[in-house]
Amino acid sequence: MPRSQRQTSTRPAPETEQKPSKSELKRQMHTRRQIIEKAVRFSPQKIKQWLGDTHLAEQLVEAGRLQKSAYKRQIGYLNKIADDAEVSLLASHLSEIEKGHSESVGHIHQIEKWRQQLIQGDLDLMQFLVTEYGADRQKLRHHVQSAQKEIAAPAEDTAVRTVAYKKLFQFLKSLVGDYDNGRSVQEP
């Protein structure tokens, strides 16, 4: 029968579940390994708090005690025995910690920016700190003036020169308070 006269099958092809490619599997295993290696760095109490008294938690604590090649073997073993739910739980706890760290770094950068503006004579910022954060105007002015004098003085000893500069930073940091209590640094 000529090709043109053959009837082609109109049946749909059987749906087969697509397996991830070998490269995709390697990427997933590498990501899991990174998560496990980050989790090993935490204290045994923190690991048990996250995972409870599971076999994975015990093995993570054990991996923290090992050195070099034994550590590598243990991480490989953990990568095999950890199920997706446990790894995603670890990943969520790690991302929360990293998020908190990046927020605190942002607060520190904001305080450094305020310190520079105050030393340059920004009176609006000084008023903002007094009204919003309840800063003692006299103490704030004293710290700013000391830092300005320190910067204007000739550089004889750089260790002594930065004392007032650091004290101003510490004063501003105490105004903002703890980073862990959830209050965010406001912009003037």
C-alpha cells in the first residue's frame, strides 16, 4: 500500500510521566547538599528544635563533629536519607535566619548613613531622631559635636581619633533598639 493511502493512527500517545533529566537531578542533589551543609553548622539544640528527635537530626549533629573525609561521607549519606519534606523544612528555617540577618545589616547601614548625615550637620535628621525615637537632644548634639571635632582634628593617632565616631554610632544604635524585636528603622 502506498504511503499516501495509509491511515495514521489518531490515538493519542500514552502519557508517560517525564523523568527529570540527569542534569536536573544533579542540580537538585547539589542544592540539597548545600542546605544540609548549612544546617550542620548550627548547634545540636537548634537542629533538634527544627527536626525533633529524628534519625536525620541525630546524623546532622554527628556530621558536625566529624573532620574532612568522614564529614564528606556523612554529608553524602545525609543527602541520601533526607526526604524532601525534611530538606524543605531545613531550607525554610535557613531562609528565615538569612532574612533576619539581611534586615539587621540593612539597619546597620541606615544607622551609618544617619551618622554621616549628622556629622555633616543635618538638623532635620536630628529633629526626626528626637521626635520619632525619643532621643535626648543634648546627648545627641554632644555626640555629633565630638565626632565633628574628632574628624576635623589632625590625624595623630587613628585609634584615638575614632572614639567619638564610634560612640555616636553606638548611641544611634541604642535609639533604634534591638534588631530582633521586629521594629523597623524608619526613614526621616
